Amino acid sequence: MFESRCGVSCGTCARKDEVKCVGCVSMTIPFWGGKCGVKSCCEERGLDHCGTCVEFPCKMLSEIGKDQGYDPAPRLERLVEWAKH
């Protein structure tokens, strides 16, 4: 079962309650009130998450969070696993 479009593990996110996030799969607009390119891309293509995209992993997906010091590898690995199910 997937938790997000980009591979974030929402169930273990320490900030989830703090920012009142219920996960991008359930939200119309991201908790920060802006637009998420990954969420929009998946929804426009009719995909549950990026792991099932023929362009996986695209540059946009691979760069998310890097500027904040996050390593994208765990998210990308999680998406590969989700795509298997």
C-alpha cells in the first residue's frame, strides 16, 4: 500500500501532526497551501505514485528535499517496493 505520491513514508513522519498533514493522497491541496509538482504530475497521469511512472525516476522527483538536506534514496527505494504490489 502506498502512502504518498513521492515515496515519503507518511506513517513515520515526525512532522505530520505538527503541520496537520493527512497525506497528499487524501489532500486536495498540500498542507503548506502551495502546489506540489509531484502530486499534480501523478494525478494528471492517473498514477497512484511515481513508482509506476514510465519516466521514474524523473529529475523533479529525484531533487525533492535535497535543498533541505534530505537524501532521496530511501524515497526512491520505497517507490520501487510500492510499485511491486
